[in-house]
Amino acid sequence: MKYYNSIVDTIGNTPLVKLNKVTKGIRGTVLAKVEYFNPGNSVKDRIAVSMIEDAEQRGILKPGGTIIEGTSGNTGMGLALAAIGKGYKCIFTMADKQSKEKMDILRAVGAEVIVCPTNVAPDDPRSYYSVAKRLNQEIPNSLYPNQYDNLANTQAHYVGTGPEIWRDTDGRITHFAASVGTGGTISGTSRFLKEQNPQLFTLGLDTYGSVFKKYKETGVFDTGEIYPYLTEGIGEDILPQNVDFDVIDQFIKVTDKDAAIMARRLSREEGLFVGWSCGTAVHGALEWAREHLTDDDVLVILLPDHGTRYLAKIYNDTWMNDHGFLENRQFKTARDIITSKNGAGVLTTLGRDVTVSQAIQVLNRQGISQIPVTDAEGHIVGSLTDSTILNRLIDDPAVKDKAVSEVMDKPFKFVGLDNTVDVLSSLIDRENKALLVRDETQQVHIITQADLLAAMTN
């Protein structure tokens, strides 16, 4: 007979599933590590067992004790399942932005759930972090696992998730992507994979309103980056000890809307009924992959949880419409804009060694006000606008004889074909005067403010 002694023994060894439809136009092989195959339907089952067993081994948690944790829901579910088998009680604190389904599921498995306000500072006594810590101090024989700073979180993925991915890709994985919350999943998995292949590239997916991306890029913890967002389970207004920035090569931010729409697409187009942050991971990873993946690359994207947690939110059309997220809400996309141009003309670019005076002639001849700048290999390395040239010439007329590379601005941002006009317009500002998009044939197109205005009025 083949059977497991408890449900906890079924955790891990989740499958890799190839993505086929949402990856149209992307080179290489893109695989999803589908963590909802764990018994608690999320990746957090792994760390729950790891943190409890670590506490038992260190004598911190004794028989009949109480597990108290601040959770977005998934870690709580894993802890609750493990606690059932081991005879512990559970009390979980949750932010009020979390879905009702998550709270109901935790109560269904016997946990007590305390709901706390979202929009308070982490050290506010009302925050779900602070309430969990206070209860831990007040209740005898209790454990506050603290998934954010408990390194048993990272260790669970170093000994489990990473080796599974390496084994199931036969060591061919070249890129790994995951959304980042506590940081244990991406840090533990990436650390193991990079030990096997130091050239492996790890992409962290963040959300707007979270501090990770800017901290990685500048080393500055900018409170100005922190503001309320809707996506659950990822992003932070703190720096958890489990986030190892040394094994995360780059962060990309994804909007609540783009994440929700991609999660729904994965359900409809790939048959993967996944959670909101799964949409974050896939949307951000595919946006990056369009520009960087080659035919021989293997990208693995970790999908943290199941769609049942979000039935009243992203899988509810009324909720989606009320938040302006519904896919059919009259907004045209980048694809629509480039299609409306009927493929008119090849993208005009400037070589970085061209002089400013020559650049002015090109702008005037083409009747355009902004243009990408390329290097000798044709890679886009910058941008030039008529306003930039004008301002530089006013300061120093001799600029006209200098190379474009000396006065150019940063490259225009690349966006996805399915980004809607409302999202595109939010990305154009004083520092980014246009956007670039690559179609399925790998041809690059430019989208300007004039294009957006035309799309919104026609």
C-alpha cells in the first residue's frame, strides 16, 4: 500500500507546467512552478513545517502550545495544517485588506482570526505585526514564528523548492522569477540554484507601494515609496531578514490591475486557477522576458497560491469593474495602437555617435519630437527629445557639435502589447516622454503622447 502518515507529508514536489498561450512571442521555454498542489494550496505550506520543526528542535514550542502569526492567509493555512497534526492551537492576525475567503478558510481549520487595520505603520500597536507580537508575550507556551525574520523560512526553500526545480529542469534552468513578500521563497530557492549555476538570473517581482525595488537599486529605504496597494501577500513596508538582496538580480514592479488581469488570463488561457500575486509574477516576468530571453533559455516562474482565495475579488466581475480592472472596459491597448498605424514605417533611431545638429535634422525631416538612441549593435541605450536639445542649446550653443551620447536621456520604457491606455498614460511623464513595445515578430514600435490621445478620442 502507498499512503502518507499525515497531510503534512504531501507537501512539496509540486509540478512544473509549461506556459503556452500567455507567452506568445516570447523566446525560450517558460515554466510555472505550481505551488497550489501543496495541501494548503500555497507555497507557504513549506515554511510552516520548517518554522514549527525548528522551534520544536530549539525547545521554544512545547506540546499543547499556541502558534501566533501575522499572515496574509497562506502562511496561516500551512501553520494550521501542521498544527492539527501536532496538536497545537493557532491564532492569526490579518490585515483587513485580505480576502474574506482567506479568513473563512483559516477559521474552517480551527484557527482564531483577528483582523487588524491595513493603513497603519508596522510599529503601530494596531498593526497585525504588533498585535501578533503582543499576544505572543501575553500567552504562555506560545510561538510567534515571524515568517518575515525567521530564517527557517528561507531554509525551507533552500532544501526543498530549489532542489526540486533543479531536478525537474535537469539543471537547464537559466532564469528564476518569483514575487517577493517575506523573501524566503525567492531567497532560499535562488541561493540553491545559484550555487549550482552562478550565471543563473533571478528576477524579483514587486508591487507599487512596496519598498523592495528602490532599496535594491539604491540601498535607500524610502518611506515615500510606501502607500496602500491591493495585491495580497507580496510587497512590504519593512525589510524582512529573509530578503537576501544579494541573490536577487533585479526587481520589477507590477500594478494591481496588471496582476489581476494576468491571473484571470492564466485561469482562462492556461487552465491554471491561481491567486493574485501569481498574476504579478507572470506579468512582470513575461514583460522582462520579451526583451531578454533567448531560444535556449529556461525561465521558471513560481506561482504561490490558488484562485479560491480571491473569488470575491479578482474573479468577481463586479469587484473588477468597480476598481476599473475589468479587461473589457473600453480601454484600447498598446497592440491596438500599433495596429492602427498599419505598420507605417520602421522605427526611426539615432546612433549614439551622431552629432546633436545631425539629430535635429532627423527630427525635423521625420516630423517627430522624440527618438530612441542605439549603440553600434543596435541596442537601445538612450533617448533624445526636442525639449532636451532645446534646453541644452540654450545653456550651451556648442552642444550642437557634441555626440548625442553626451546629451541623451535614459531609454524609453518598454511595455507589453496588452497594457491598456490608462496604464500606458500613467507611465509617460516628464522623464519618460514615450514608450516602446515589441510585437510578436520582435519589431520595436514607439508610442507617443499623441498616439495615446488619438487612441482615447477615436
